[in-house]
Amino acid sequence: MKGMSLIVKTITNIMIGFIFLYGVYIILHGHLTPGGGFAGGVIVAGVFVLRYLAFGGSKAGEKKSSITASVFESVGALLFVIIALLGLLIAGVFFFNFLPKGTPLYLLSAGIIPFCNIAIGIKVGAGLFSIFLALAAFKYIMED
Amino acid sequence: MNEIYYLILLPIAGGLLGLLINRLRSEFNFLGFFLTLFFSVRFFIASQTKILSFNLISFAGINFRFYVDNLTGLIILFNGIFAFLIWLYSLKAVSKNPRERFYYVYIALTLAGANGVVLSGNLIFLLIFWNFLVFSLYGLLLVGKKDSTFAARKALTIIGVSDFVMLLGIVMLFVRLGNVDFPLQHRLIFTQGWYVVSYILIAVGALAKLGTMPLHTWIPESARVVPASTLAFIPGSLDKLLGFYLLFRISYSIFDISKFGGLQVLLMIIGAVTIVFMSVMALLQKEAQRLLAFSTVSQAGYMVLGLGTGMPIAIAGALFHMLNNTIYKSVLFLGAGAVEYRTKTSELDNLGGLGVKMPLTFFSFLIAGLAISGVPPLNGFYSKWMIYQGIIGLADRFPLWFVFLICAMFGSILTLAYNLKLVHSIFLGRRPDNLDKVREARFEMVTPSFILALACIVFGIFAQAVPLKYLVAPVIRFDVSKLGFWVPGLATILIIVGVLIGLLVYLFGTAWRPRRSRVFIGGEILETDEASITGPNFYSSLHNLDLLEKTYQFGEGGAFDFYNYLIGIAGGLAIVFKDVINRILTTIYEGIGRMVRVLGTFISLLHTGELYNYVGWIFLGGIIILLILVF
Amino acid sequence: MSIIPLYFAIPLITAFAIPLLGKISKTLVWIVATVVSFVLFILALYGIALTQETSMIVYRMGNWPPPLGIVMAFDSFSAFMVLVISIIVFSGCFFSLRYIGHFTGQWKFYTLYMLITAGMMGIAITGDLFNMFVFLEIAAISSYCLVAFGVDAEELEASFKYMVMGEIGGLTFLLAIALLYAKTSTLNLADISNTISSIGMTPFFWTILGMLLFAFSIKAALVPFHTWLPDAHPAAPAPVSSLLSGIFIKVLGIYTTARIVFNIFGLNRANAPVFFNILIGIGLLSIAWAGLSALNQKDYKRLLGYSTVSQIGYIMVGFGIGNYYGVAGAIFYILAHALGKGLLFLTSGSVVHRTGTRDLDKLAGLGEAMSTTAWSYRFGALSLIGLPPLVGFFAKLFIVLGAIKAGLLWLAIIAIGLSVLTLSYLLKIENSVFMKKGKMADIKKAPFSMRIAMVFLVILVLLTGLGFQTLMDFLIGPAANALLRGVEYAQLVFGSFSLNF
Amino acid sequence: MTIFVFCIALFLIGLYAIVTKRNLIKIIIGFALIEYSVNLLFALIGFRRGALAPIITKVHSAHNFVDPIPQALVLTAIVIALGTTAVMLAIALRIYERYKTFDIAKIKKLKG
Amino acid sequence: MIELYLFLIFMLVAAIIATEIKDLLAAVISLGAVGFSVAIMFILVQAPDLAIVQIVVEVLTIVIFVAVILKTTHIDETIAEKFSGTQVLATVLYAVFAILFFIAMVRAMNDIPPFGQATMRVAGQYIRLGLPRAGGANLVADVILDFRALDTLGEATVLFTSVIGVVALMRKIGRRQK
Amino acid sequence: MIGFDFFVDRFGIFLTLLFGFIGLMSFIYALVTIKEKGHRLEYYLMLLLLVGSGIGIALTYNLLLMFIFWEISTFAIWRAVAYYRGDQELAAGNLTFILNFAAATIMLLGILMVYLDNGTFNIFEIRAINDTAAIFILIGVLTKSVTMPLHIWLAPAYRAVPAAIGGCLAGIGENLGVIVFMRLFVTGTFFSPPFFNTVAWIAVASSIVAGGVALRSDNLRNLLAFSTISQLGFILLAFAVGGTFGIVGGMLYILAHALAKSGLFYGVGVVEDSTGSDNLKNLSCLLRVSPALAVAMAFLAGSIVGFFPMIGFFSKLSVIVGAVQQSTASGVGAIIAAVFTLLYNTRFYHELFFGDECRSAKIKFKRPSYTGVTVVFILALISLLCGIFFYKPMSYLLAGGV
């Protein structure tokens, strides 16, 4: 897929960082403000989508990014489950909020919730980008 | 009383050993038959003085027991004699048959079975041996010409069916009485319908054995194809003995038929009809063995008739007639067999003038023929005479008694007629050229018939002195003095004188110089051959009699053939069963199968593969759920 | 440490890890998946042992008491379902080694396979309505993808149709959850049960129940909601077909229905005869309709698909009878059908693997060439037909016993009479594939791993049949009692001792 | 209550699209509509007049919030909807490639 | 809350347009209109989390839709075709079902608490316990990541599933050639 | 519900010995006739299953266990019928399996009703069987022990089955139904005269009609099939009328029929092997092929008909005594059936071994296997010995206590 016009590319270049940052913010403040891992993750995915739409991609690049996305998705998901399992290991209860709750209304609060948000953010961002890549960019993802 | 076992086991042992060790067959057979005969005689003698019965085993309410009285002894004796004589005769007569090996076994088995039947003192025990005889009969009939199988099948079918009928009768009796030992202390009087039914059913078995109409047809059928000895043995002698025995047993040892007129009349009708029709049939036959077969059936009619009267004298006459019949019918069959043995044919058309060539055979044949025809003073006359007397004695009970008498006498006349025909055709008349080299039959074959022919004479002339006194009277206690005005001794002398006079007249008149004259028809000289009336055509003119003609045609066409009816009815039913009932059932099953398949196809067609169709179904389900649950 | 969450956590972790492992080695993925499913099997057995001691194990997620947090309510029925799931998953997984070798993208297959396992496990043990929906969607979406895994035209078509119908059901379920939440203001099943008993059997009650029945009937593929199944199940790779037909629809459709009807809505034949008669009616319709359709099939797996619909009808009839025998029979039938149909689909897999076709007209004479497969087929089919002493017979036996006991002799006659249909269509495969004389040149035996998987199920079919008394005592009976307890379920969830430590 | 009924209407429109439209994309759109309607219904159910969004800004503020549970559920539901839509689209895409059409009436190789 | 009704009516109209319009792109845009309306309504019913998620998801959905449509065709050529018999039947069945379902729903709606008066039996506990026990200020986050974290795990798994599924489905060939 | 629920009584021992012997004969016969390499083992397996299930049914007192054996035997029969795997064989196998299975399911219903009424599967503890249950069970019995309206599977099955197992089918498989009938209804405490009368009449009607069909059948195996149906009518009649004679007669009949029919089946198998035809219209004068076979077959056919030196006579006699004890009419019916038996057996035997074409002698044949003929001969001999020493088995059974 070829990229779009120069204007789009330029603006994308400028905006992309801000959007990414916003996504990260949404993820990190998920337990304090509206939004959370999922919304933030979608935004992060949006960054990549935007970048891809604006600049296009080579076949090799697509393959590489899809693999990367897949790895990140797995890692995110594993992270989430591992947090849950840590509860099981530490307190004997699955999904036990084993971390200290911290000060309410501050970033470092609510125990595992922020970490869960981060995991979900990674997972969703990578996953949705994978979907996008699969459906929109690749003609097909060649196997093996 | 080991002799009872010997009587049954010895023939079997002899026969089987002979079969297994072929080399020593004759020896074993001889031992078997002879020893049996020996024990039979001993047994007969013993039975004259005591009546005995004992249980073999008994379970489930059935006593497997032996019962021995005078009648038993008598029949055993005759069984033994005939078996021995027939075996003797067969040694040469059957020797060329490929299945000869089995023939002797069957003879032996038949003897054993017959002895068993007679010895058994319980109807069910009797039935066992009775059944056994079917098998041996079948085997015996198979030993014949190649198409004897059909006759065997026919015999098997008829006897088998009648056996089943008899079995039913016995079982009914057994179930009702709980005990079918005989003789019963109190003979059953036909007070209940069941008794009548079971009597008739058992009688069917006995009559089938005797070979009365309508169960006789296997006899003439097989007459064409089996050796004469077989005929002499089974339908000629043993069957008569056994059939009469059983009929006698049920009629007078278990039931008391003389107290029930209906059954008497039934038996008498059967007897009379058999006599007349079978005599007519015999009259019109053109083949010696077949003629004799009809004849033997016809004679059975006398026994049934005699038994049916219920008069002691007639019963004794019937018993006597049975003995006589076995004797002279054996002679006739054996004689016919001897002729066939030498001439290789038994068609009357091809025979003639053998009297010179085979004088001994001729003699015994003639004696037997006269005896069977009831010519005094031979034994046949005597027994028939007793039967007539019995019938006459019924006059006060049955208004139509004379009908039976007429039938019996008419039958007697016919008997004479066909015997003349037979004798003439075989031994007299013109001898075909190809028979010039015929010799007298072998010694083994002649001896039995000669002995029996002598017996005919003895039994006739010394009827009161020998057979009635020693054989019949112990069985049926009747008053010999009631025999009426017939004095056999005197009569014999008179008859002998008359015959001598007649012979003299004949000899001096025409015998040496036969009168020859030319025969003209329409001015043409006719050759002698064409003009002479051959034996078989003696009674050709009878064909022209309307009634007889029809009867004969019916008879030849199988109209009286029980077998044909049976096969026809069974076949018809089978068609109904197979092509209607079974077909309908099959169709129903197939229909169900087809319906299921059609339904499956239809439902399959509904699965169109269209998504909206399927979604529509889902909504249909939703509608149903909503309608039922919510509304 | 309680093992309850492990039932879904282990396959989930495996699923998440497989994309990473898949980059390393394909066989490794299979080994991991097989080991994991075997571990699940062991855990399931342990779970059975656990439920022998206490009738209900309540596991509180995050240590929140019900109805605040999500709880796992693990009773005998759940334990039973978990066991059956693990059996089928294990055999299918073992079978896949060579079978999936044909396909591209193997690690994706195993990922989806583990996900569907996790989803089913979750449904079977969860005590929360919405959680159930989520697990149901996990399982459902995995199944959609697995059905289309071969990405041939028919498979995609089947998958799409399946998805459309399945999602109609799923969304109806969601709508029902919404309404139920609006009314009861809770999502915990036990809590809903408590609340709903105060509502009484109003039209609202019946509407919700109707919607749930509608949704689950689609998932369970009961006639007339069944049309996706004969397309979808044959389209999937054989181990997946085995899984889908064997256990998937039962967890998604039957287990949920039973759980909700008996334990949550507290229905029984006495207080809701109409509803139970509907179950019976749908069941009978399924048996007959799908059975007749199956008679007309020319495709190995499609026939089996219709057969599944037909067999599910029996389970529904069993639940519809509603007394102890009926319910026990239905539960037994779940096991019997899982083993039997799982086995049959595995045989179809090995036949397809060796011959490359599923057309009954083209297949012939494999009875000698592939004797293990043929005998496996026979055992599976005979078990389904209900030939003693195989397990299917006893399942049917109890259903019929229940029907007679409930005074529904006509039902017993029809239900058992219709098993002749089962026999007829299963014989069709037996005849045309295994017994008919014909030339299929150079067919080799099924690969070793496939045979092991099939023999494993055959042994189970035999053992469960022969040991049916034991099964009834330790597995089926308690499970049936768990259902027949009715709303007592709620007290157990709230009041029972929880095994968290 | 009326507002709920509107949601149901949307639900039925979605169903309508599924059952009457023969284009795969339209069918997927129908699903999307149904999902919206259910999500919306959920959210509406949890609404309380005059209440605030369930986000605590001060530790000891008055707790007059709308119901947070439906929101949590809808969040999940939205994601699930996204997942199903993506899968459906992927299948539709592949079907188009195989059958060269989106017409469901022509996609019926499997029948009987 | 008249605006809710207005939006709902707008949504209905847009939904009908989305189903009936011939151009698929236009249909997707109409769908987007519905989706954004939903997002706005989420805001109106005090659900900012949902609104955010709905917006971003809607964007992504539409992007995916458009991507698919661009790869295939954007004309719905079936729209004008005649209904086949089975389709007519299905439609009729649908109509009956819809009417019955609608009536049933209307009756059911009478039974649930009216709009704006949620019962909040369990939710009240969440609000009370959320901050002290779970620690998150965003109660929705508390619910989805602590009280009902399993749902979220499930949700993530669903997404994971669909990702793997989509990737699996987009393989060019499904089977190796022998 | 179920356990190792077996007991041993005289009937059981009797049947066990019989089935074992029939199985042994089948095994010997199969050694030479079953030659398929591929699934030869399957034949032996099915033989074992058939014998085993027969013995199981004979020895168990648990109804459920009985049913299990019942179905195992159905399975074995199915495999055996479809053994040759031609289209016809498969169709026959299907029909056999489907019909038997359908009937068995209905029977199962009956069994379960009995269970629910009595709370036990133990046949000794069953106190009452209501009529519906009895009829249901009867349907299964009638199908397995092919009786007329439910007989449809037998003829195709006989045509399809290998002769080796056909003998077993006739000797074991079809007796199972009547054995169950005896165990459950006759020796139990259940008694309902109308029921038994109905069964008796069904048996008689079936026997007569099947006899008629056999008379018209040209195909040897068809003939054997309908002959079997006809004979099983007798056995069923025996058990239906009950009583000492009925039961002992039925058991004896099982013995007689098993020996004779399996012998005939092997005989027909030998004929087929040596001439390649099984149609009476193409066969005649086989006496020349094997006289020993002819003799043996004569004994066997005689046993079927019920002539004395064979055991068939006593079984038939006992059955008829039993029947007449109950009602004379059924006895008459049995006699009519016996007449049909006589007719078709004579026809079959004659057309096979003598026949019209004997003169032309145009038949082609290869020498029959000695083993096959020996097996037939042994069976005939056993029939004969049993008949001569009839009081041994009979008193053994009588002592079994009815």
C-alpha cells in the first residue's frame, strides 16, 4: 500500500507522538479517570494504524510488524494472566488484589489495577493493530 | 422277559451289522431274521398261556410299557414269518438293485418297528414305533427303480400326515385320560364328543396303515416302481397286520365301538366303498403289480368292514381275513415278482403263457388267486364268509345292512374277475415270442410262495381245526359253533369232486383239440392275433359302462387321491401364505422404509442452504417459544 | 491453593503462550497442548474427587464474596462437565498431531483450540451470568474461527452461517442478561435465583426464560435452530468437529439451559409442566427431524453432524422429563454422546486423512485396510445407537426409565423408537465406508497418534459402559442431584464453606 | 420505559437486516446494530436520574452515582462486539474471495 | 431527557438507512452515525468510559469495514433483487416474530424499574466499597479490574481470540498440498 | 442394578451345553469354509459373541444383564449376516440389525416397566408384569425368535449369512427370544391366561403360515428361513402353553431344532459349495454328490419333521401334549403346521437329492469337503442318539423342576 499525500504524512508525523502519549495517559490513569487499558490500547493501536495508513508499508515491514504485534499481544495477555496468577500464588486467590492500595486518587493506587490496565493496553493495542493489518493491509498473511 | 427286547433289537442288530460289514451281510441278516423268527415262535407259544405287561420306564405320566396278549403273539408270529420269507425271497430278487445294501436294513428295521408297535402297551409308546415305521417304509420304497422316489415321497407324505393326525388323537386321549395304557379295565364308551374325535383321529392312522380309501394311493403308485418283495412285505403283509392290530386295539381294547352305531357305520362304509371301488380299479389295470396293489387295498376293505360290524364272528372273520390276506397277497406279489424277475416286465400286455414255463409259480399263484377270490374251500372264502355272517347278524340293528352285504359280495365277484384276468394274462393265453427262454424262478423265490400257497390251502380246508382254533379263537372269544351251516370238510370233498368232474369234461371235450375256425370280418380273413382277446382286455368292455367308466377316470385322474387333495390344498394355502400374507407383510415393511426415506428426502430438501431460510426457522422456533411461554 | 481457577487459567495461559512458542517449533506446540490437556484431565479427575466431599465448592475471584465478585460455583454437575470437556479435548489434541499437519498455521489452531477449551471450562464452572456470557463468546468465536480453519469455500460459508445464527443467540442472551439485571440488579446466579423467586412466574419471568431458551437452543442446535450445525461441524477439522459435536454444544447449550432452568429459575416438572413439555417437544422434534435428514446424507461428516442434532434431542428430552432418572439419563447422555460422537468424528478424520474424501459414494472397503478406525467407528456408533454394554445404552436406559417413571409412556416409546433412526443412519456409514466392497487402492492404516486417540476413546466408551454403576454413584448421580436441588443452589453458594486458603 | 422500547426497535431493525438482506456486509451491519441496541439498553438500565458518572473525584464526596456495573458490562460487550465484527468481516472477505459475491443467496454450496 | 429520544429516533433512521441503502460505504457511514450517537448517549447517561471506548472502537470498526469494502465491492447489488420464496417466508416469520417479541418486550419493560431509577442493589456496595477496598477512583475501573476482573480477562481473551481468528482466517491457503 | 447375576439350573446347563456344542460345530465347519483372509478373525469373534451371549442369556437372572446379552447377540448376528459384504448382504445385515434393534428397544421399555413396577431386575423377585410391559417384551421376543408378523428379516439374513454362522444363527441366535420368554413369563410367577393364549395363537398362526411359505420357496436358504420361523412357532407355542410338557417340550424342541437346523444349514452350505447354486430349480439328484450327506440330511429333515428315531419326534410330541392340555384347538393348529413341515421337508429333500432330472444326470459339482459333510453327519448322529436315548435329556429336564 502506498502512502497518502505529503500533507497527511507531515501532519501524521506531528500528531502521532501526541496521540500515542494520550493513549498512554488514558491507560495509566484508567483507575482514576474515564478510560482505561482498553480505550488507551485502542488509541495506541490507532497510532499505528494512522501511521500505516499515512505512510504505507512494505511487504516485509508488514510481516515484521505483524509478528511484533503478535508477540506484544501475547505478552500483554500473559502479563494480565500472570498478574491474576500472582494473586493465586501469593494470596491463594485468583485475581486477588495483592498489592497495597496506596493513596486514593493518586496514580500509584488501587493495587494491581494500573498494572492490569497496562497489560490490557499492550494487548489491545497490539491485537487491534494485528486485526487491522490482517484485514486491511495484507492481502493475506502468508503462512510459514 | 428278555425276548421282548430280542424281538426288537435282533433284527436291528442283524440289519445294521449287515450294513456295516458288507461281506458278512447275508449271514448277519439271516441270523437276525431267523433268530427273530425263532423268538417269535417261542413268544407266540408263550403268549398263549399268559398275559403280561411291564414298564420299561415311566415318566411325565407316560408309562413306556409292554403289553402282551394273544393278539400280540399272533401278530408277532406273522411278522417274524413274513419277514423271514421275504428276506429269503429277496436274496435273489433284489440282488441287482444298486441300493440293495440298504434294502435289508430297512426290512430289518421295519420288522423291529412292527414288533415294537405290537408289543407296546401304551399308545404313546406305540406311536414311537409307529413313527419309526414311516422312516423305514420310506427307505424301503426308495429302493426301487429310479423314479421310485416320487412314490416314496407320496407314501411318506400320506403316512406322515396320518401319523400326525393319529398323534393328535392319542395326545387328546392322553390329556383327557392321563393314561393311555391298554387294555383299559373299563373300555371307553363314547359318552363324550372328545372320545369320538380322538377315536376317529387314531383310526385315521390305522386306516392309513391298512391302506383303505382314501389313504391308499401311495400303494398303487409305488407298485409300479418297487420290487415285488417290498410290496409283499409292506402293503401286502406287515401294514395289514399292523393296521388291523391298531384298529382292533382302539376299537375293542380302548374304546368299545360296538356301543356306538355311528362309528360302526362309518367304518363299514369305508370298508364297503374301498372294496368296491378298489376292485373296479384293480379290474382295469394293465400291470400286474399295480393290479395287485389295488387288490390289496380292496382286501383291506373287508377287514374294516368286518371290524366295523362289531359282531364277534365278523371281527374274528376280519382277523382271519387279515391273516389270510397277508398269506395269499404275499404269494401273489411274490409270484408277480418272480415273473418279473425272469421276464423283466410286469406289463400284462407283454406277458402270457408262462404257466408251462413256471409251473410252481403258476400253481401257487393260482391257489392264491382263487383264495383271494373267495373260492371255496380256500381260506379266503372262509374268512369272507364269516364277515358276511357278521353283516347279516346286524340285520336287527341297521336297516341298511344288506347294502354292505351286497357291496362285499359284489367286491368278491370283482376279485374273482380280476384274478382270472391276472392268471390268464400271465400264465395262460398266448406266450409272446421273447419269453420262450423263461425258466422257473430260483429256489429262494419259489419256496416262500409255495409254502404260503400251501398255507392257503391248509387254512382253508382245516380252517376250524387249525387257524381258527389256534390263532383266531384265543384272541377273539367267539363261539365256533355259530359259524352256521358251512362245514368246510364236507364242502371240500364236494368241491373236489365237482372240480374233478369238470376237469374230465374239459379234458375229454376240447382241451386236447382246440377248435379253430376262421374269423371273417366284412369278408376279410382276420389274423388270429388280432382276433384273440388278450388278458388285459378281458374287461375292456367295462369301460363302456358309463358309471364304471367315470369312476375309473376319476380314479386314474387322481380324484380319489388323498395325496393330490393334500398337496393341492396345502399348495393353495401356501400360495395364499406366500404371495398374499407374506407379500403384504413385506410390503408393509418396505412401505415403512420407503416412507421414512421419502420423508428424509423431503426434509433434506427443506435445508436449502439459504441463510435467510435458516434464520426464518430460528424465528419460527422463537415464535413457538414465545407463544407457548409468554402468551 | 484451590485448583478451581486453573481449569480455565491453564488453557488460557497456554493459549497466550502458544503464539510465542509457535515461532520456535510446531511439534513443541502440540506437545505443550497435549500435556496441558492431559493435566486438565488429571485436574478434572481431582475435581471429581473434591466434589465427593462437599457438594459445592465456591471459589471467590479476588476474594470478593458473592454477589460482589465473580464466584466459581463448582458442584458435581460442573465437575462432570469439566471432566467430559477434558476427555474430549485431550483425545482431540492427541489426534491433531498428524491431522493438523495438513494445515497451514498450526500454532493458530492450537491457540484457538486452547481458547475454546478455556471458554468451555469457564462456562462449566462459573457462577456468574455475565461471566458465563463472556466465556460463551470466547468459546463461540474460537469455534467460528476453527470451523473456517481450512479457509475453503464451504468452510467459510459454513462458518459464516454458523456465526450469524450463533451470534443471534449470543446477543439474545445478552439482551436477556440486560433485562434480568434491570430487574434483579445482580449478576450472580445464586443471587439471581434468590431474587427471582420473589418475582414469581410473571410474564416477565417467562419472557426472560423464553429468550434464554431461544438463545441456548440455537447454541445447542435443537430443531428448528439447528441449521448451522450440519454445515459447521463437518467443515471444521476433525478433532475440532469432535470437540464441537462432542462437548461444545452441550456446554454452550445444554449445560447452560439446565443450570439456569433448574438451579436459577428453580423450575421443575411440578411447577412448570408447560416449559418441560416444550423441552420434550423440541427434543423429540430434533431427534426425528435431524434423524430423518441424516438418513439422506452422502457426506461422512455431514451425516454425523445431523446425528449430533438428533442426539442432542435425547439430552433435551431427558431434561424435559425432569425427574431423577430423566436428568441423570440426560447427564449420562452428555457423557455418552461426547465419547461416542467424539470418536466418530475422529474416525472421520482418519478416513479423510488417508483417503482425502468424505463422500460416502466414493469411500469403500476400508474395514480391512483401516481396521482400528473401523472398529473405533463401530464402538462409537454402537454406543450412540444404544447397544449395551456400551455407555450410550445406559444413558438411553435412564432417560427411558425416567420417562416411564414420570408416566410418559408415549414419550418413552417414541424416544426409544426413534433410536432406530440413529441406527439406520449410522449403519449407512458403516456400510458404505467400512463394509462395502470396493477398490480404494493403497490405503494405509491411520497414523499412530490418531489410533491412540481413537483407542483411548474406545476404551472409555467400554469402561464407562461396563462401570456404569460406579459412574452413577460417583459422577452422574451427584450431578443430577446438583441440578435437582433446584434453588437450594443459592443457599449452597452463599452459605457453604469456601475452600479458599 | 419508552426509551427501552426504542432500543428494542433498534434490535429488531438489526434483526430485520439480518433476515432480509442478502448482502453479507449488510448482515454484519445488522449485527452491529443489534450490538449497539443491547449496549445502549444496558447503559440506560443503569442510569439514575440526577446521578453522576461513577468516578470519585474526592474521597469523601456524596455517593450519588449511576450504576457502574452496566458500564463495566457494556465495556466488555463492546469489545466482544468488536471481536465478532472483526471475525465476521474477515470471513466475509474470504467468502468474497472464494465466491466472488456477497450475495448470501448464492453462497449455498452446503445444503441438504 | 428529550435529547435521548431525539438521538434514538436519529439512530433508528440511520439504522434503517444503513440497512436499506445500496452503497455499502454509505451504509457503513450510517452505521457510524448510529455508533457515534450511541457514544453521545453514553455521555448523556453519565458513562464517560463507555463513550470513550465506543468512540475509539467505532472509529476502528469503521476503518475495518471500509478496508474490507474497499478490497471487495461497495455496491450492494442484491438490494433490488426479488425475494425468493424462502426469503418471503423468512420475512413473514420475522414479521410475526418481531411483533410477538415486541409485545413481549413491552410487557417485560413494564416489569423492570422505569428508566432513571435503577435498583443498584449490588452496585451500591461497589460504590461504597470501591475506593476503600479496591482503591480505584474510577469505579468502573474498580469493577472491571477488581470486582469483576475475570470478565475483563475474558474480554481480553475474546479480543485475543478474534485476533488469532482473523489472522488464521486470512491465511491464503488452508491446507498444504500433498 | 446389575452385577455378576448368574445362576445355574438344569435348563441353564442344558442350554449351555447345547450352545457350546453348536458353536463347536460351527467352528469346525468354519475351518474349511471361511477363507477370507481379511476379516476371518471377525467371524470367530462373532461366533464367540453369539455363543457367549446365548449362554449368558441362559444363565442370568438379571433382566438388564439379559438384555445386554440380547443386544450383544444382535450385534453378532448383524456382523455375521453382513460377513460377505456384498450389496445384498449389507442390505440384509441392515434389515436384521434395524428390525432386531427396534424390537429390542421396545422390549427394553417393557423391561423397564417391569423394573419400575417391581423395583428389581431379578426375575425371581418379579411379582407382577402388567400387560403393556408383557406385550412390549413379547415384541422383542417375537422378533428375535422370528415369529410371523416380525419375521421379515430372517429370509434375507439367511440368504446372506455364511453357512458356518448360519448354523449358529439357527441353533443359538433365534432361540434366545424364546429362552427369555420362558425365563421371564413361564417359570416366573406371572400368569395371565389371555396373554398366553394370544401368544399361543400367534405362534400357531406363524408356524402354519411360515410352513406354507416354506413349501413354496425354491431358494434353499429361504426355505430354511421359513422353516425356522415355522419351528420357532412350535417352541413359542410350547412355552406359551406352559406346563410340564410345554416347558420340557420347548426345551427339547430347542435342542432338536438347534441340532437339526444347524445341520441342515451346513448341509445346504456343502451343497452350495459343491454345486454353486442354492436354488431347488437348479439342483437335483445330489445323492450322487454325497450319499453320506443325503443320509445325514434325511436324519436332520426327519428330526425337523418329527419322525421317531430323531429327537424331533419327542419334542413335537411334548409340545403337542402341552398344547392340547391348554386347548385342543391350538393342538390342531400345531398339527396343521406339522403337516406343512412334513410337506416342505419332503419336497425339499426330494428335489434336492432325487428330483426329476436325476435321469439326465447333468449336474456339475466338485467334491464336497469332508469336514463339512462330517459336521453335518455328526449333527445328524447326535440328533439320532438324542432321539433313541430320549429319556436322558427328557428326564434331566423334568428333574429341573418347572
